[in-house]
Amino acid sequence: MFFASDNWAGAHRSIAERLLAESAGFAPAYGAGDLDKKVEARFCEIFEREVSVFFVATGTAANSLALASVQRPGGITFCHSEAHVIEDECGAPEFFSGSARLMAVDGEAGKIDPARLSAKIANFPEDALRHGRASAVTITQTTEIGTVYSLPEIGEIAAISKRRNLPLHMDGARFVNALVALGVTPAEMTWKRGVDMLSFGGTKNGCWCAEAIVFFNPDQASEMPFIRKRAAQLFSKSRFIAAQFDAYFENNLWLDLARHSNGMADRLRAGIGASNAARLAWPTASNEVFAVVSRSAAKTAEEKGAKFYEWPVPAAAPELVSKNEILIRLVTSFATTEADVDGFLRCLAA
């Protein structure tokens, strides 16, 4: 009953076997091998256009280097107030961009509010020498609280960004979970809605260590080879990241894994929604579920082996949790089983 994070799950067997197969023999290093080129071409097929792809090891590296590539002196990137880049990356985006600032923008359901974004950007005209200048906007898909931006919502944020010629970045650590939740194509959820750069995550969905920065306009990626090398993210044996993505994309494994994890979350949502011992904190659409449970029920579940995180109560909803309750986050993965979900639900009811 491991619901602490999809990062706790291992690697899918097909991906592990592909790594083992690639471990023998020799291949050109630093992304020059046939497998690297094959996977780069596959990214172009998936996104229905020519893209530039840069493999990195972590989501933090993907986000930080993507944002660093579009920063200017005095630059400011606008993000949601609860976004991973501003809350959970230990200043890495600021560090790798030469101290560019992150500016928090509030919004309901974990999403940037368009009106508030417009107002924030307006505070930084191009000639605001002392205050700095707008450089980029980043959104998280899936959001930090398990919600998903709709295509029109992405388009609206993109339109606001384009009015000031600001690149729009998407943090896609759980990109595919949002993709299958919406039932759309990768192209429809990114560049066709105005997204310029994507942090494409594989690690949370069955890979061992595979992330990528995707530029939908290759001309915008001219500095990235140097930025990645300077950040120590250019791997000599990059074929081992390529091998993971090769297995990940084969026969649409990546989509199947996300459908499974989302399906297990649906099972959790249904069970909690019908429970007398717990309730859903808010609607979610991906593989994250947030629930309010009694402290005693949470303790019982933990004693029986369930793993999950107590979650901070949102500042905007202090009434969500009573004195004897806690808010918890439950994350399903490709490795979650129906028995895991049902066992956890029984723990809550005990």
C-alpha cells in the first residue's frame, strides 16, 4: 500500500530489460549514437513536428535549465504560488538562471489565474529598470494538487504570455497522466496551445531516470547545449536514458502505464467518496488523490503498512480540516494494484 509518491515505484520490467540489453557493446557517447537519434526522432513523431530534445537526469534539472535558457538580466518567471519550481526545488531555477526571480501568481485549483497573471506581468514593463522585467511563464501539468489544465485554459495562459512575447514553459513531471486524463494528443496539449518548452517526465511513470527538455521551436534551443553541459547534465553514456525512452514509447507503453495509474486513482476516489471514515478534499483528475481523514484512521492505516504523506492544509481553506483530522496525499503509480487500493480503503474503515 505505497501511496507516498510515484517516485517510490520501481522501473517497469520492459524498461529494465531494455537497459540490460543496451548494457553490452559499444556506442558513440554524448548523444551521438544511433539510439539517441532514434529516440529524438520518436519525440518528433509524438509531437507531430520537428522538436529539439535534450536528455537530463531529473525534473529539477529539466525545469531549471529550460527556464535558464530564456532568462535575461533582471528576469522574472511567473508561476503558480504552489508550483514545484518555487516550493520544492531548493532555489535551483534561480541558481541555474543566474539569480532570475520566480514570481508567485495565485489561482484556484492549483492553476494560475489568468487575470492575476495579466496584472502581475503588467507590474513589470520593459523599462522598469529597478524592478526587473518579465522573462517567462511556467505552468505545471498535472498541477501540484492533482488537477489538470484544460486545453482552453492552457491557450488562455499562452495568449497572455504571447502579448508580452514571453516563452511559455510546461512542467510535465506527470505530463502523461494529464494527457490521458484529457484524452488528447501531445501536440494538442502543448505547442498547438502555445507552449514553447516542455519538461517531459518519465521517471514518475515507470522509468528509472529519464527526463527530457523539449523545445517546440528548435531555433529557441541554440543555447541549450552549452547550458546543459555547464550544468553537468550532458551524460557520456546518454544511450541509457535513450534506451529507457525507447522502451517507454514502444507500443504506447507510456500511455498504458499512465492509464493504469489514473485508473487506480479513480478506484481510490470512488472508495473514499463512498466512505464514512474519509472524504475527498477536492476533485482531482490524475494519479493524485487528496483526502481528509481522522487522525486515528490515518494512524491505523500506517500501522497496517500504508505509506502516504500528511499534506499542508491550503491557506485559502483552513476550514477544510477539523481538529481531529488531517489532510493526506495519495499517489498511485504503474505498480499500484487493486489489492493495494482495496486494502487501504479497508484500513480506513477499520
